[in-house]
Amino acid sequence: MFGKRITLFRLFGFAIRLDASWFIILVLLVWTLAAGVFQRRYPGLPAPDYWIMGIIGALALFASVIVHELFHSLVARRFGLPMKGITLFVFGGVAEMEDEPPSARAEFMMAIAGPVASVLIGLLFYLLYLVGSALGWPVQVQGIMGYLFFINWVLAVFNMLPAFPLDGGRVLRSALWNWKGDLPRATRIASKIGSGFGIILIMLGIVRLFMADLIGAVWWFLIGMFLRGASQASYQQVLMKTVLTGEAIQRFMKSDPVTVTPDLPVIDLVEDYIYRHHHKMFPVVSDTSSLVGCVTTEEVKSLPRQEWASTTVREILRPCTGENTVSSEIDAQQALSKMTKSGQSRLMVVEQDRLLGIISVKDLLGFLSAKLDMEGYGHSRRL
């Protein structure tokens, strides 16, 4: 979902990050507020004032989004659900969960926390608006307060639409989960509704286009596409967890992986292994079959090409870390989760200092595809 991100600070232990796409919505929002909303509502002000109001209003809105997502994260932590942090991006903000909620109650409490936060933030700005009106604060300040109380309540209402993965969709899923006791089935229903809302938003974008509102059309269309894609991806993630949880890792690993020896010249590593097998990482195994380290294409690329023939793998290998190794005791879902977090496509299955095999994303996804096809998850099961 995200590209390059910038970590701004940590709040209550959660990393607050900016995705590069956030700057797009920041510029668009400032322009919309300065050149549109505030000029229409408060005509006659000096032109620079509108831009100052637009900048302050936009930044305060994103601060409100952080608080909204922070409420999600704090409740998730209360229920023992690990959170990666909070990221602001082109479609607002998201609290990044490492796993699905442990229960329907946890799902409900976590989902409802965000809209409650937005309502409370809106109430705070509404009270400030009333105080400012009574005390005669400058119209610029009252305009910002009025916008912020209104937009936070709009966000609360929008997020409560029963369109998964919006907060309202998660509330719906929690109710279905509690009723049926079946998370995949609840996710399937909620995601279908979320996908339907996405289609409606896309259609609204088309309508706005015929009304000569190009910017509005683009944003309705993009939000609809995002909502539709996110709802479908969320269902697929739940299916993956359901299918892979409990499956022994030995069932998927290759017990005869391609390995290299420490004394292999780097030039041979490149010609006979990297160019032939197309892997980015190779285990380095000694004559006694002990795992002594691993070598990746990154180490090779950092070595000058003229030194490939005179350098051995031993000289550039690095110790195998927890990022690229797993124990044979974990299940397939845990292995896939580790690959997702670390960005590795292959993991070495290690017991003490011995290499038992290699497991790859390709192997796991192949099994997943076959099982879904045979058992009809999401297709033959009735709602």
C-alpha cells in the first residue's frame, strides 16, 4: 500500500509516519480550503489570510486524523494486538495492524474508537467555536474552528459507513463474527458490502465528471477504487491466515536447497548460481553440512567486479540472522507473516546450526491457490 515513508515522531510508543503520497492530498486540501471553502464562507478577507487559514486547517485536520488512528491503536494494544504504527497517506491515515483482532469484541471496540475520537475532537472544536463567537475572536480563527468541528463530524459519519475496511465495516464484521462465530465468512460478507460501496463511489465520480467537476470526479473515483481494492485484499488476507495456520512448515520447505560452499569464488557464485537459479540469497554450508552464514546479491554488488575472481564467498558472507531464518516448529502462517514483515521471499529453516531446508513465498502461495480451488473458499460456500 505504501511507498517511501518518513518517520516524524513516536506517540505513546507508536511510530507516526508520512507516506510520500500524503503531500499530494496536503497540497490539494490547502488549495481547496484557501481558494474555495474559506473564500466562499468569509468573503472580503486579504488573500494571504485565506492561504494561512488553508494551511492551518489542513495541518489541524491531519492532526485530528492522527488522534483518530491513535484511539484505534491504543484500544488494539489494550487487547494485545501488535501495531506497526500510524501512517498518513493520500487517502487519510491508517493504523497498521500486524494481525487480525483476537475476538469480535476486540474488533468492535477497536473499530468504534476512531469515530468516537472524531466526534470528541469535533465537539472540542465546536466549543472553541462558540467561545470564539462569544469573545469576538477574529473571523479567521472562527473560520478554522468552524471548519474543523464540521469536518471531524463528517469523518466520523463517513467512517461509520458499513463498508469494510472502514470503521463501520469493521463494526459490521464484528457483529457478523459474533453472530456466526466464523471470521472468514464475516469478512467475506463485509468485504462484499465494502466493494459495493466502492463501486457506488466510482459511479459518483463518473457523475461528477459529467457535471464538469474534474477534481471531485477524480477523488470520488480514486477513493472508490481504493475502497474496493482494500476490501478485497482484506478478505484475501483473512483467507490466507485461515488456510495456512496450523500447516506444518516441513510440508512446504525444500529439503534439498541450493547451497554454496565458503571456498567458492565469487565469480563462480555469480555465473553458476545467481544467473542460473535467480535467487537473491544462498545459504553457505560447510563440508560438515553446518550452516556458516549466507550470501546475498547485495554483498556481491558491493564488491568491485575486478575482485570477483580473487575473492571467495567466505570473505563476503554474513551471519544468518533472525530475519532470514525460521525454526521448524512454527507453522506456515507464521512463516509467511515473517516474510511479509522482513521483505524476504525465502527463509532458511534452521535447527541449531543445521540447515533443514528453504521455504519460499512461491511455495506457500502455490499451496494456498490449490487449497482454495479444491475447497471452494469464497466461491462455493453459501452466505
